[in-house]
Amino acid sequence: MGLFSIDYSLPYLHSIMILPILVVAPSDKRGRGVFASEKIPANTIIEISPVLVLSAKDRKHVEKTLLFDYIFEWGEPKARKVCIALGYLSLYNHAYNANCDYEMDFDAELMTIKTVRPIKKGEELFINYNAVPDDETPIWFEAK
């Protein structure tokens, strides 16, 4: 189960956001990253982040800014929507063999981060920008 369990039907879900054992700190050659200040078991939900959904029209503007590196594809591909995740979610760095996974809830406009294996104290948390923890499809920048 994880450090706590969540009943997704509860109306206060949006107030549960980031476990207090996550910290943002400098990441080796990656700017900032999200790290664990304590051990975290596998399959633990560590963050539930609200998102701001942007239309295809807004996307065109955002892609010309620094925010381009922080957006996520959102919804049906034909819609060309993106989102900006709040919380720490946009600060998780990419790894082809990520230790975390994310899920998108299009109806509730939320993204959830969950560990896919045990995390050590001090370890950086990674997601795979291809949306699958071990997908090795090249991404838009040179990655480790």
C-alpha cells in the first residue's frame, strides 16, 4: 500500500498534494530535481498535482517560451492540448529507466506520481517523459 492510502472519491482529494518527504534540490547537470528525504516503498503515491490545461491555440504561444520544457501532452492527440502541472511535477527529471511513473486524470485535471520501486533516502526521483517508466524512445533533447 504506500505511506498512506487515498480514497479518490473523497471531495478533499485536491488538498492532498505532496508528501512532506520530497524536497527540491540541485540535480547533477540537470538544474533542479525532486529528491526523497526518507526511504519510500515501491508503489507509493508521492504527489497528486492539479494541472492547468492549455488549448492548442495557447500551446502555440507556450512552445515559444521557457515553459516549453515543462509542459505535458494532455488528452486526445488530435486536440493538441498541453498542461502545466503545479506542485513539484514539472521539476521531476527524465530517465529512460525511471523510478516513478505518472498517471493523468483528464476529467479531474490531475496528475499522480507513484514510485515503481523502493526509493533510498537522498535518491533523486525520475519520470520517463515518454510516459512509461522504461520506454527508451528518444526524447527531444539528449538525455542520460
